[in-house]
Amino acid sequence: MPQGQPAVVPDDGLTTRQRRNRPLVVVHTGIGKGKSTAAFGLALRGWTQGWPIGVFQFVKSAKWKVGEEHALKVLGASGEGGSVAWHKMGEGWSWVQRDRQLSNEDAAREGWEQVKRDLAAQTYRLYVLDEFAYPMHWGWVDTDEVVRVLRERPGTQHVVITGRNAPEALVELADLVTDMTKVKHPMDAGQKGQRGIEW
């Protein structure tokens, strides 16, 4: 399998193996389609490695049907790869009492608090923080705190963050940043989203 050659080898005192296995922060941003889809693709790769996966959907409503959710839950329950835990802000988060009514802003903060707890406990090997760029962009969650927590996280936990308008401080911290650029989209021609493509 081709593994690629880095353009630069830093003088950081790490061995090739240590550098290859260090945990990454990945950001998928931009106005183009495919940010979450790419993140869920990484989750599939992590699942095949036996990694426990934690998905946190910060903006999408619990009413929205996400095809990857069902697929990853089935895979996680199969016992063949890693486990998969899926949390949606629109469901009030799975660890918050169901009768507690949270505003979107409060729910985003509560979700971030849980992510912090999980990072400290090293609960997952791969975190997908879907649409998490929005709460930072809107000022619901403090970007500087996010950057600090991610920089100081223990172990070998990979974190993938999606959403438009990723803050510059997050982009600066990240090891891998992809800016999805829209060239064409069916909605430009008046076509609504369709099953199997958008969800």
C-alpha cells in the first residue's frame, strides 16, 4: 500500500513511528458539500482499525435522518470493528435528562462539556465533532478554550471537526485542513436534496 513521502522531515526529535502515530486534529470547512461525509468516511476507517468512535452532531436536528448514523451504529454493534457512540444535539444529548429543555446555545455548550470529559477520560480514539465549527463561529463555545483543550488532550485521540467558517485559531492548530469549495451543485439549478445523496 502506498504510504507517501513527506515533503519535509521536521527536526523534532521524534522517530518516524512516533511521528506517524501522533494524534491529529482534522478540520473540514468551506461552503462546498462533503464535509460531514468525509468525516464519516474517516470514522469508517477508524472502525476497521477497531477504534472506539464518538460522533457528536452539534447542529443537525434529531429529526434529520443521517444515513451514516444507521450504518455506523450497525457496524459498531456488529462486534467486528470498533464501537460507535452517536450523540445528537437535537435529541438533548444522551447524557442530559430528557425533560430538560435546552436552547441550541446551551445544548452546544453541554455537548462541548461532554466532549471535554470524554477527551480527559480518553473514551474514544476518534471523535467526529460534526458541525462544531458553527458553535465556535457563533460564539456559543469559546474557540480559545477549544484550541487549548485539543492541544492538551492526552493519549492518541484523533479529532475531526466539520462546518463552515472554521475559526482561524482552529485552522492554525489543526494538522489537516480541507476547505471544500463548491464548483456546481444541483440546488443551483433548483433541485432539492435527494435521498441517498444528501441523507
